[in-house]
Amino acid sequence: MPLATSMTKNVDFIVIGERVTVCAVEEDFHSILAGYGSGNGLSIKLADERLNSFMGVEGFDPRPILKNMESPILWFFGTKDDVIPVNASMEVLDKMNKNNLEIILLPIGDHNVKNY
């Protein structure tokens, strides 16, 4: 969504659910470690720890686009999402320290934004 909205000036606000702010290869690496949401991979905590030592080649990186976005953004993450690196994504957003961003953390939300 950030890439698409960066190509137009007619965006009043953006709502994003369960999407990453890290590069595509980091996302894929984390997903592989966590078992692609199958429940058969590493725990989210272990996958996060291993992601911190990721040394692979990066793919598409949304961070430069996110830094330049001026539209208000509402971003949803779930703490039980074992498909994307939620903690790494939230860390990127926190470091940007943007006034136009609000993050909602679903305490037991999964990748499908189910919070029950």
C-alpha cells in the first residue's frame, strides 16, 4: 500500500493491516523460520532473534517510501502473527517517529487480524 499511495496525491488516509516495514527478503526469512503460519516453525520470539542476525541480500525495501509519506496512517499488528516480523516492523515505524502514524496492536491478533 505505501508504494501504491506514493504514486498519487489523492490519498486522504491509509489503513494497513498485517504488513511489513522491512525488506521483502527479511520478511521471507522470518516467515520461513516461523513456518509460514503453519504452527510448525520456530516461535515468534526465536524467529525475531534470528532475524536480528540476518545477513542476506535485501529485496524491495519500503522504508524510504514510508519516511516520505505524509498521509495519516493507521497500522494494525497482531502479537500472535507468525507470518510477518511484527516486532521488527514496529521497530522501524517507531524509529521513524512520524506524527502521521498510529499503531494499533491486537494483543492476541494473528496474521488474519483475528483477535480471539
